[in-house]
Amino acid sequence: MAREVASAATLPALDDERREFSAEESMAELRDLISSAGAGIAGEILQRRQKPDPATLIGSGKLEELKGAVASTAPDLVIFDHELTPSQQRNLERELEVRVLDRTQLILDIFARHARPREGQLQVELAQLQYLLPRLAGRGVQMSQLGGGIGTRGPGETQLETDRRKIYRRIRHVKEQLDNVRRIRSQQRQRRESVPIATIALVGYTNAGKSTLFNALTKAGVLESARMFATLDPTLRQVVLPSKRQVLLSDTVGFIRNLPHTLVSAFRATLEEVQRASLLLHVSDVTSPTAAEQQAQVEEVLRELESQDKPRIYVMNKVDLLPEKKSESLCDTDSVIHVSAVKGTGLDKLLALIDAKIAEDPVRTVRLRVPQSEGKALATLDAKSVVLSREYRDGYVELEVQAPESLLRRIKSFVTNE
């Protein structure tokens, strides 16, 4: 695909408690985003400023330098690792005579490429339309036609004219369709919640290994990719815990630094699984030099979703990539566990920790006296409870089991004492 020139704007100063992403780390993330969009990079320019220029973000001197780089490399577009105001974007395009995108529009494009089911496509379209509205002036036919390459994927299924009334009308239509999706999801959730089964949501920074962990725990076979935002559509699968209780595990979209607010709003239907979950598994890439900063960014999105107070387990993934001495020095706690989703390391401990934190369908230890003729009941106990002891006496099987409350209600006639 055609090449791009990337430019990063100034990042906030570091602090003593928790440093922000450095400019270099931010540029590295921008490279990953561009790669995920399927493009190459022709060159990079980095600027440090006390405050952004209101007209062009980067100022006249740096703009001249950028114009020279554009003239020498002839890129298809220039991407800024900073959100541009509509006027800044127009001014830059007029000066550079090439399409200019900001980080938000790049993320929206990646989402548009990866959204598959109709729900995901609607959510991306809504975010694109909301982003487009304030940028209509001066865009002309350029914004109304579908095309190829980053930033030219049209938000609608057909040619979108830059008429504000038509866009508002389309936004209303998309919101109505998403409301239907939420209604169907709500009905499905109510049916699920009528059974005492907990839902656990995987959350984390994009490319932390959530889908790999999801597959390791559920054998679901969902897409695993090193590209950012490979998972956009929620997937629910059943997992059996050591206590034989069943839970539902939900894989969700990855979060990222400065995740566009329009995307958080548009994907609220998908992220409702996070809001409804009994427990969050916050997955982090333990090998990332910015792991702490990535965790903080995920926590910010959780606050925006009003899910900051939910119980959670911090799952530090990819320990297989650490040096042996470092991996051996890691210590698990009742809220932090180190795993390798690829190698399967630590997954048994993770399931046990989940089991200990889930309150739904509580497990009790009871004694049972079941006639040997009740083969179906005995088979159910073997499959769905932990049998601690078993004795055969006078045509009966006497057992001590640890079983979920939902199972005990079905076999209560066989309970002798607790």
C-alpha cells in the first residue's frame, strides 16, 4: 500500500507517581496502528512544543520542514499522533496539498476494516458520522466518496453526501438500529440471568493477548492476531471452573490510550458485557515497557463505563517471553496472577482464583445417599460436582460432594446432612 508520513505532537510531562507515554513510545504505538491499517511509513517527524499552535498544531517552522518532507517523499497522506481540530486539519491539508489524518481517524479506519457482524459495522458507522459532522466545511466531494486507503473508507454503505441534514438523519437511523441490537441483547441477557451463571469479561489494552487467553480457557478458536483491534465483536463462551460451576467468559474490544470518545459511546452496546460482568479479568502484556501506563489507560475507560468498582483479577500475560530469572521471581497474589496464554502456564491457578471470587451459584459441601438405580443422578454428580468420597452400602451410594447450589436443588431429596 502507499506510504505515509507520521508526525507526533507534544505529550504531557512525566510525573513522579505514574509517568505518561513518552513521545518515542507514543510514536511506536502510532507505527503499530499504521501497520494494523495495512500501510507503510515513508518518514517520521517529531516535535516538542510547550503548547500546540491553534492554526496548524505544529507551528510555521515545523510546517515548512514537513512540507519539504512531503515534497521529497510524495506520500498519500500525513498522519498526526494527536487529535486535530477541524480548522487545523483544513489548514494543514491546504499547506501540504495532501490528505491529513489524525490519530482518531486512523483508529476509526482500523475499526471499519475489522468490523464484521452488522452490529459492529453500525457501531463504527455511528462513530465515523459523529466524527465527520464538525469537519464538513471545506471538505467537498472528497468526504463524500468511497475510496481505497487509510482515511478514505466511507462510513456508510453508499456514497455519503456532505449534507448536514442527511448525516443527522443517518445518525438517527443508525442509533435506532443499535437500539434494536441493545433490546435483543437485553432479552438474551435476561434469559441468561434467569439461570445463576456468572459472566466474566476480559478487558485490557489492545494486543495484550486477550483473545489468546480467551481461546486457551474456552477452546473457542476466535481470531488471534498481533494487529491492534483484531477483536471488535463480543464473543461469549462457557468455561467450567474447578468447582464444576459454569461461567460465561466474554472477549471484548481492546482499549487504547485516548480511545476516541465517539468509539466508547458507539460501542456501548458491546461494552455492556463489561458493565454487567460479575468479575473483570484485566489482561496486561507483562513484557511491555509501558505496561503500567497501559493499565492506567484501561482503568480510565472502565471509569467512563462506570465499571471502576467491579471486582477484578489482574492477569499478567506473556510471562513465557520474560527472561527465566525474572519470570521465576514473579509472585502471584489473590488479585494478581502471571500466566502465559500461549504456553498454558498459570491457567489452572487463574481458574481457581476465578472460582474463589465468583459469588453466583455458591458451592456447598453436603453428604448424599443415592440409590444405585439412580444412574442418571450419579452421572450428573460425577459431571457437575467434586466428589470428595464415595462408599457403596446396601444398594446405595453414599457420597460427600462439593456442588453448586443449582445442582443441589435438583437432588435435594438425596441430601442426608450438610
